[in-house]
Amino acid sequence: MRRSHALTALLLVSTASAHSGAHASGWLAGLAHPLTGPDHLLAMVAVGVLAAPLGRRGLWLPAAFVGAMLLGALAGVGGAALPFAEQGIALSVVLLGLLLAFAVRLPLALLGVLVGMLGAVHGHAHGTELPAGLSAAEFFAGFTLSTAALHAAGFGIGRMGPRVGAPALRWIGLGLAVVGGRLLLGS
């Protein structure tokens, strides 16, 4: 049942962003933003996958990501510079992939801080890419909803781990790390 909720949310977000005129409002532009780049999409799904084995306690990871993402977005809109932000985003995909590939188990607080730092980098990029003339509040609301849906989809994938086996999730993590490495080399 949870898996179907996660997949339904992801499909709804995809459908909404595919709607004509998706960039006509801040809300829809924000909703589409995390879905338009593999770096954002993969990192956000990976956070959900990483959180899933922790059960309810794991929900702190997406919460840390989203909270720090909003702070990073505010800093980006405010003009704060973050050197090498694009490389940081690609590196987040590598790091999250490696955590999954090697089934690294860190204390929840440390993992939350790490995921929060990654969220801040993603948020900074969202904030600096606010399209001119659009409402920042609406844009933020859109990418926050989209991010939460991607985390939920990842959580659903991660909850399938016991059914598909830990090696499958490790291969997913390795794939993420490789794709993140390619993104890093291309940025």
C-alpha cells in the first residue's frame, strides 16, 4: 500500500509538471524544477531510499533535507555565493549512492546533518535559479512539494528492499554513484 502511495505521488507530480504552461506560475515552475535535472531527481530519491530501512525514525532524513533546502534556497535568492554548487550537487549523488552501495550505517544525527548539508546545496541552486518575475514563495512551495514526493518515492523503493534483497539496493546505490561521477565530471 505504501509503495502505491509513493508511486502515485510521483506520477501526479510528473503529470503536473508535464502540463502545458508549467512555467506560467511560480508554483508550477517550482514543482517542475527538481524533476528537470537528473542530479536533483536522483539525490532526492536516494534520500528516501536511505531513510527507508530506518522506518519512522528515517523520516528525519527527508525532513532535514527539506528544511536545509529551504534555508539554502533563501540564501540563494538573497544572493549568497556558494562556490562549486553544481559540483556539490553532483557530489551529493555520488555520496548518497556510495552510502547505499556500501550499506553504511551512521548514527541518525550524523546522517541527518550530512543529508541536511546536501539539501542546503540543492536548495541554494533552486534559489539562484528562480525564474525572473515569478513569486519566490510559490516557487519554493512547488519545489518543496516535488522534493517531498521524490523522497516518498525513494522511501517506497527502499521499503521494497526486503522483498528485492539488499544486493539490489546496493546495485542501485552503485549506479547512483556512477551517474553522480559522470555528472561531476561533466560539471
